Amino acid sequence: MGARRLFADHGLRCTRQRVAIYERLKASMSHPTAEELFEQVRGECDGLSLATVYNTLEALCEAGLCRKLTFNCGCARYDAELEPHLHLLNDDTGEIHDVPRDLSERLLARLPEDLLRDVEERLGVRIDRVSLHLHGRLAAARPPTNGRCGAAPPPLAGHASAVES
Amino acid sequence: MGARRLFADHGLRCTRQRVAIYERLKASMSHPTAEELFEQVRGECDGLSLATVYNTLEALCEAGLCRKLTFNCGCARYDAELEPHLHLLNDDTGEIHDVPRDLSERLLARLPEDLLRDVEERLGVRIDRVSLHLHGRLAAARPPTNGRCGAAPPPLAGHASAVES
DNA sequence: ATTACTGCAAAGGCTTTGCACGGGT
DNA sequence: ACCCGTGCAAAGCCTTTGCAGTAAT
């Protein structure tokens, strides 16, 4: 669907900046930060302001056209892929990779619902969402990029499924 | 164990401020923020600086005496409970509650390891940690406190296990 | 013609850091 | 006596906001 139409359908004005930002985000596989998007888009859309990138991303999120990913580090990353899927986080670099849809679905389908109910009962709470993140690194691991968004190296468990915070 | 001894064992100098901060954190069930700890501890330890709270918490984390919880919102929360356990996050208020140890363990034990292996294979990655968070609210829900650390109200799924970012 | 969006710059929240002093070892 | 930890203030990073101008509807 063309961005023009898509925006209209979501009550968003269609501006050069928004189109450029959205297209770039949509095309990206790397869950870019606002800063990264800004750097990439400012070339094809000059005079672009970082504030506009933030404002646009907020508008897109609100309209349901993208998601803000706030885990992993100080700076938020954005994702225009709306199908439910899990993320693999590289704690060293801050990178985020998608877990293929089918695997994501199977993983989520096998969360122990009965135990979640137990938690609800025991704590007197209502669980309305469960978030599951995988932390790891590509097998061919490079040293940390040491970018501002990198995190400290994790404790490195014996194998898989060490718990978390 | 006395804080004095504990600190010595971990190569930390034992100062009034550190003891006060650590004891307060240890006694707290609420996973306080640095700011909250500061407000609580400054009474019994005057002249205390917020920077010292941050520095101390970092030292404690590094020494393995507490954990920094960075999910949920802009501001970090800290936890001196080191036994593996899950957290229930209230997205409205930023509050964090512990999931009882036995339930946490059972939940984690039932994560589908075979699928995690599949992910490793398909993506060519090494998963060294999995993080699982429950998002919800106390059954007797109060309206959001609207504190700086609160987050936007979530989409509210039909029931449980809506996926996540 | 309206009014939402943009750009700029300034402010905001949380956290870290530089530096001189004081307290722990 | 050494030097790490403290306090203060300033800076840092990411993000939001105020305002006047511009462009989309």
C-alpha cells in the first residue's frame, strides 16, 4: 500500500519527511534508533530535524504503524514489522534481530498458561501481556562495537536459559 | 551476614553511605529507583548525594550484590534479591513485583528448550540468556500514578499472553 | 483557510563524570 | 599514609517541548 493512502487511513498528514522516515523504517531490518534513521534519511530529505524523526515515530506508533522497542539499552529502537515475533538481543552491541515468525509463534504457544494462571491467582494480579526476549550473539561473534548503545557483557551461562531480571 | 564483612569480602570499602543504601535496598520489596533510595536514605545519612547513590549502586552491582533492572521505563530500578525470580511489571505505574520463587522456577523450567535450540540453529546464534517478564496489574487496580516513571497504558489484550516487542 | 507538521533551540529526566576534600583501610 | 569514596556541580545522552513559520488538507 502506498504511504499516502496508508497515512490517510490512519489520520496522518502525508509529508515528505514522514514518508521518507516510514519507508526507510519499513525497509530496514535492523530496528534502527531515531538517531540512525535521522542519519539515513537526512540525505534524501534535507533540512530534516531529529525532533521531527522523534515526532514522526511517535505519530506512527500511535497510529499503529510501528512499534517502539525500549529494551536493551538507553535508546529506543523502532520496528515497522507488526506481525507478532520475538527478538534476539545482542547485549554487547545493542543490535536486535528478528526471530522467524513460525519459531516465534511456536515458542509463545508453548508458554505454560496454567502457571501464568497460578501467578495471577497467587499474586492477585491480571496478566495482560508476557514478554519474552532471547539474549545472545551471532555465532561468528565480533568484539563489541562499544557504541553508546552497547551494554555490558553478560555473565555467559553454561548453556542457554540462564534466567533474567 | 553483616554488611561490613560482606563488603570486605567483595573488595568494597565500608562507608556509612554504602551500608545505609545497601541495607535499605535489601530491606525493600519495591525495587526502588536510585532517586527513591536517595530520598529514603538521606534522612538517616545526611549530606548524602544522589551521585553517591548511583556510584554505590554501580559498585554493588559490579560486586554482584544487587541487580539493575532496566526494563519498564526510563529509570533503572534495583534489586538486592539475587535468587533467580521473575518480575511482574505494572506498565502504568512502573512498579515491579516479584513472582514467587517456586512459580518462577517452574515457569522457567518449562520454557521450550528444543525450540530455543531451533532458533540457535536457524539464526546461527548462541542464546545465552532468556528473559521473561509478565506485564499486568493488581486486581484491585488503581488509576496510574502518573509519576515520571509511568508508561503509557498498554493495549489490554483479551486475556493473557498477548505477545510483545 | 485551517491547522497539523516542521525546524530549531532550549529544556527535561536520568545518569555519569571531574575535581577537591574527607574518611576508610 | 595511602587512595578510594564522597559531595557538589557540570556535563552527557536520549527525548520532549515551545514557538514561529510552512505546508498539507
